[in-house]
Amino acid sequence: MKLKEEKVQVYVDKNELPGRVLFSLQQWNPSILFLLKKLQTIEHLFAYVGKITLNHSLLPSPSSSSSSLKDSINKNDNNNDNNNDPRDDSEVQVKETEVEKQILNEQKEEKDQNEERKRINSKDKKRKRTKQERKEHSKQIRIEATPEQRSLGLDQLESAASLFKEDDWENAMKIWKTFAQVTKGIKNLELLGSPIFRITAKSAGNHVFNSIELGQRLADSVVKRCPSWRPSAKQFELEISAYLRFDVLHLGFSVTDTSVSLSQVDPKRNLGVTALKPAIAYTMLHMAKIEPGEIVVDPMAGCGTIPQLGSSNFPLAIYFAGDVSDIAVEKSQQNQMEMDTKSAQNKTWNAPCQVVKWNGKRLPFASDSVDVIATDMPFGKRIGSKEGNVELYPAILREFNRVLKPTTGRAVILTQESRLIFNQASTDSWKLNRYFTINQGGLDVFLFLLFKHKNE
């Protein structure tokens, strides 16, 4: 992309590093940082130093256990796929009275729900078993690594920083120095040239070392390259992000103290059991393409992150938030009041947002009256259960469909229960516009955009 006619090269991995963006550019000025920080779907920004490929001796040679694990997982997948969906869609065509037909339909619906519960239970057990098998396999990889392999891998990490090009290193440092002068108020050029730093390390793939060892050895390599730099885990001026994806190491210097998206809400706000990240909440609102004057509802608001971001970023709409939990409603009301107070102090305008207690299956809105529903639905982990979601989701989606306006009414839904949403989207009541997966706290979750079909 281009900002102020300056070319910006971006590296981002939405699956492994959700919300983190590493960027580089040849010419730098504070206005570019201001523009980048306006990208509210971003968690953190890093001046990109570059990437290097580390020797494959860092990784153990493939063992038979790897293929046996894969075969075992595939076999379990096939067995579960074959055994867990025993539905028979054939229907016996019989002429019955209306009462008898209703009874048969209810029995069939109950049978389908029971089968869905069994399938979800089996899938959940398979997922946990597969995760455990992979975890044990990763441990085994490290156990199988010889002392020579570990020593060689760790020694290579200690020299990793010296492998980055001098121009790339200096360019990233120039960006960080500008950031430190503008936002941290550090004017001492000597101090800027010898910062106290911290390494934040992540890795993807099987290695002969863990992330802690990765960070420690990389810190040693930075000190070797820049002897005047001092490492510190707590008190630091420069955060270095290291991301080792298999045998490729990416490095970046942080130019944000806190999450960019978190700056849109009070970091000390009252959080719920499953508080939504502001970056994801903003993404959901952006997907909805909210227009002035529209009514936006979050039926399962929790601590109210979605309506709070909506009222400040899309202030020409009208917002309603609610939850079945008294505690959640109280937290959301407190957060909204604090946000309104802060807005008044800063003389900025936020859209009105009313927070009430309700049941998402019986919303206090007339039919065909709501423009947008944006909500984070329960995954069945911390709140509710997988079995309960089988009954909850169809009931909730029916109510969403009732209150939304025909054709233009839309629902943006975040959930891990993709199958339940796909089942509802296949009915005549909804039109699936698009969906994609994101990483939330290590979980692969789905974002759906559904439109209500026009009433006949």
C-alpha cells in the first residue's frame, strides 16, 4: 500500500500472529506512524528488520513417529466422519392428520438434535485427543533430538542477529528512534543508540528448543551484534519481536507500547468471562458497513465491547446492547458510562447506546425493525456447552431473523460453532454473504455475514 507516496512493505500472518503487523519503508516520518495507528484492526506494529533462513539442522530429521502420528490422526478422522453422521434423510411418505404430522416432526427434530449432540461430543473428544497426540509428539521430537542437534541449534541462534543485513537493521532502528522520540519523549541520542531491550519470541513448527530458549539465545545474539545494548524482561525501551516459522526467522522492532485497537476502549474497563478483543469487534462492525441512522443491536453483549466501539467509531447510528446475565449487564453499563464521561471530557461525540437485560431468544424489538446485529455467540467452552448450543443457536437465529429488516437486515456473527451457522444459513430465511476464519486466543473461529431473505 502507499501512505503519503511512501511505499510500505508489510509482512503479516493472520493465523500465527493475529493482529500483529510488521512493516518496513525507506523514508520515515511521524505522520506515517499516526496513519498506521488509525488501522484499528491491528494489535501491534513492528518496524520490520527482515527475515533469515536458519540451517535445517535446527530441526530433527523426520522420524517414523511423525508419519505414524499423521496416519493415526487421519484414521481417526475417517472413522469419526463415517460413524458420527448416521442420519438417514429418507422420509416415509404417509398421509396422517395434522396432529400426527406435528408429532412426527417434533420426534424427528428431537432425533436430529440428539444425533447432533452425539456428533459434537464425538468431534470434541476427537479434537482433544488429536491435540494431545500432537502435544506428545512435539515433546517426543525434543526428546529424540540428540545433544549435538540441540547444541548446534542453540549455537546458531546465538549468531542469528548478525545474519540480518546492516541496512535493514539500521532502517528499522531509525523508525524505532523516531517513534521513541515522538511517543516516549526520549531525546537523548546516546540513550537511543544503546536501548534496554526485551525479546518476545514465538515459534511455529517442531524445533529442538522451546520459545523461552529461543528468546534467551536471540537476546544473546543481539548483545553480540550491539554490545552496548542491555537485555531486560521488565524495564525496557525497545521490544523486539521474533517469530520463527519452521526454519525462517522474522524480526521486528515494536513501535507501539500497547495494542492499537485497545486504545479505542478503556484498558481498565470491566471485563467479562469471554471479553472480546477490540480489534475483532472493530472488524465485525466494519463488515456490517453501518450506515447513518441505522439501528445496531448486540443481543449477547457481555461487557459491551462491540457497541462501545460502534458508538465511538460509527457515531451516526443508534446502538442497543443486552445480555441475559445481570453481571454482564452491570459491567456493560459501567463501561458505557465511563466511556460517555471520557467523551464529554474530551469534547468528542459518541452515539447513544442503551444497555438493558434481556433474553436473546425474545428480543424487545418489533419484527422487521433492526438494521444490524453484531454479536459474539457462546462457543460452548467457558459459557454454555456444546450440547446446549445445538438447541440455542436455531432459537437465537430465528429471533435474529424476526427482528431484522428484510433484504437489508444483516447479522455479523463470531463463533466457533460453524456447523450450526451453516445449517441455519442453508434455510430459506438467510442468505450467507461471506465468512472467514480468524485466530482468537489460539482458537480458529469463524466470522459470518448473513443477510435476511425478503419476506414472501
